Amino acid sequence: MLTEKTKDAAAHSAAASHGAAPSADLVAYFEGKYVALGDAKVSIMTHAFMYGTAVFEGIRAYWNEDQGVLYGLKLREHMERIRRNAGMLLMTDLPPVDELVRTVVETIRRNHFRGDAYVRPCFYKSGLSVGVRLHNLAHEFVVFAIPFGNYIDVDKGVRIMTSTWRRNADDALPARGKIVGGYVNMAFQKTEAELNGFDEALVLTPDGHASEASAANMFVVRDGVLLTPPVNDDILEGVTRRAIMELAGTFGIPVESRSIDRSEIYVADEMFLCGTGVQLSPVTELDHRPIAGGAIGPITRQLHEAYFAAVRGNDPRFMHWLTEIPAR
Ligand SMILES: Cc1ncc(COP(=O)(O)O)c(C=O)c1O
């Protein structure tokens, strides 16, 4: 059975997506201190606010009810990525990865969640300076954490459409960089899909290959082989994408990373999206063409169940993905 939903968390995530004020008791890391989330405020002259000059991560923490433990998922991998991406924006003297992981763990811990959570670390250009550039600007590191559930119904599968908005090319605004300003590209894609009655977008590269969804990587199954676009097809190099590859390896499912044509998806046996937000979401339809007969295919189902067991700390083979958040 495909089940991975909590009503409370879904309500929280709905509130978050409609701009509700953050709950007063949440704690954030801001300017080197842990403060009330509502007090973590920046000037309207902040460079990152004016020009999108920031890099961020989205991380999930999963609550295991039976164990009474909250697990942070792939914290080190996310902190390694944000540190590399901050360097892309010419931020220097960055804290080591271990220190960044410690700050994320401490931010989560101080919120005393007893349910799933979402964590948002960000390095941003904090200088109060008009003038678009990357050099000679100060930066800061922030982390906030909120209760969070699934924003896509993973039980049902998603219907997607090919976006008319292409993914920003690597030589224009690298998707690999998880750069805040770049997410306007993703916003065009997501909004176009939703306003047209779909759940998500299939986004193509400038040369017409399948890249990813608006904010998730993609896999298709053809003849028992799991295919995913390569890192040079303008994707974000997803942490979940790698995790799925590891899971597939465990089950002996062959994985190939190569460019995928749009029409290959029309004739594919199965498709799913993966990412911190969507987790692992089966795709049942692209451009009104059913995939896997409009149902959830066997390989997708197998990976889906294995993924949720792993992230919640219910599979001893994948405990290395998880960091236990201290309770006190
Ligand atoms: C554009 C984009 N692609 C893919 C992903 C998936 O990456 P990850 O698995 O690291 O969350 C994300 C973030 O969730 C994203 O924003």
C-alpha cells in the first residue's frame, strides 16, 4: 500500500503555502544566534532580496512514531551542496560542513518537533548595496525549520504537462546552483501546470530533452531499466536522485543516466518524480497520455515503499542516510 501522509503535517504545509504567519514558538538560526523565527528579519535593501543572490537547501526530517525519534535526512549531502553552491556565488570563508550540519541539527532540536519537519538553510548576500554583482559583498547563513507534510498526494500519483517554459540553461543561470533568483524559472513552470489543471510540469532543456520537473528530478522505466537525465541536462543534482540510485542498486535494478526525449516518456513503462519536496511521486499521466496504464508501476511501487521505510528509519540498511536529532 502506498501510504505516507499525516493530516496535521498536510495542514501545516497548506498554511505555509498560503503565506500564513509562522507560529510564534518556532526558532531560527539568524546572524549567528538562535532567535524567534518572527524576529529573523532582513532589510529591504538586502542584496539577496533585491537580486536573488542566495543559495538554499530544502531538507526533510522524519518523525518515527514507534521509536519516538526525529531523523534528519541526508544532512551532510545537503550541507556539502550548499557550501559548493555558495562558492559559485563567490562567497568565501564558509564554515566547514561539520559546523553547518551542527547548526542545522541544533535549529531542528530547538523546535522540539514531534512530527515531520522541513528545514530551509540559506547562504545569502547580506550587504545593503544597490548594484547587481557577486563580488565584494558580505554574506550570512540562516536556517529555519517548520512542521511539514506532503504537498503532493503520493498515494494517488501525479498528472503532469510539458511546460512551455524551458529550464534555464547552465550558461545562463545554472540549475545546479540552487540559486534563489533562478527559482522564478521554476515558478513559471509550476504555476503554468497548476493553472492548467495539472499537478506538476515536465521541464525541457533549451535543446528539447527532458530535464526535470519544476522542483524535482525524474526517472522513467523502459524495459526494466531506470533512466534519468544526466547532470549536464540542466538539472539540479538532487540528493534524492542519488538516494534512489542507491536503492535501485540494492534491488539489482539497472540505472542509466542519459538524455531522455519527451516522446520516450509517452512510451515509457513507468515514471516518477523525486526530490525533498515531492519525495517519491509516481507520475500517472503526461500531456494526457497515461503512463503505466494510469496506475503505479511495479518498479515505482517497490522503490516508493523502500524509500519511505528508509527515510523514516525503518530499514537498518539505510540508517547512514539519517541523523538522529537529539530530543533535548
Ligand atoms: C529544481 C530542482 N530539481 C530537483 C530537486 C530535487 O533535489 P533534492 O532531491 O536534492 O531535494 C529540487 C529540490 O527539491 C529542485 O529545486
